[in-house]
Amino acid sequence: MLNFTTNEAGGVLIIAFEPTDEINYDWQSTQRDWLYKLIESREDPRFAVDLNEVNYLASSEIGFLVTIKRRIDRQKGKVVFFGISPYIHDIFRTMNLHRVLDIVESRNDALGKLK
């Protein structure tokens, strides 16, 4: 399961994901909906998704990340993903997501790309 926090840097909303051990934590219905509303309500639709703390993604979590990208695209926004481990990067390549998701190495690279 994933949990996330948000903070802002230079007008860019940074969404930092991290794994959680809470087995009964239903992020799909609580935080997911809150994040979707936040994405849709931002006047400045620039986002950076931080996956530094994530070592594994279940298929539902990958779907969640793709949905985030689609919702941002609908808002005419931009999103950049960073801090992706080699294992997850391999999964993204296998699924051809590296062609859909804008992926960079670091937070600074993401913020630079979103200027």
C-alpha cells in the first residue's frame, strides 16, 4: 500500500509517495479521492511525483499513478515522475510506461523541467 504527502516548491505541487504497512488502510477510497480533487482544483497544474521511498508497486498502484497522469493531462497540466528505483523503472519499461510518463532522476531535474 502507498501513502503520500504533499508540499509545494516554486508553484509545483510535489506528491511524495511512501509505502505503508497498514494492512487495513484503504488509500484507494480516501486519499485517492482527496488527491484527485486537489489535482482538479489547482490553478497551477504542475506536479512532481516523488517515488524515492517506493521499492515495489502493485498493479493497482501503477494504475493509480497512470490515473493521476491522465487527470493532470485533462487539466492541461504537466507531471514529472522522479526518484524511481531501478526495479520499478524496469517494470515501467516492460509496460511501456516510460513512453507515457515523463521520468527524470531527481527532484531538481523535475522542478527544472516544470519551470
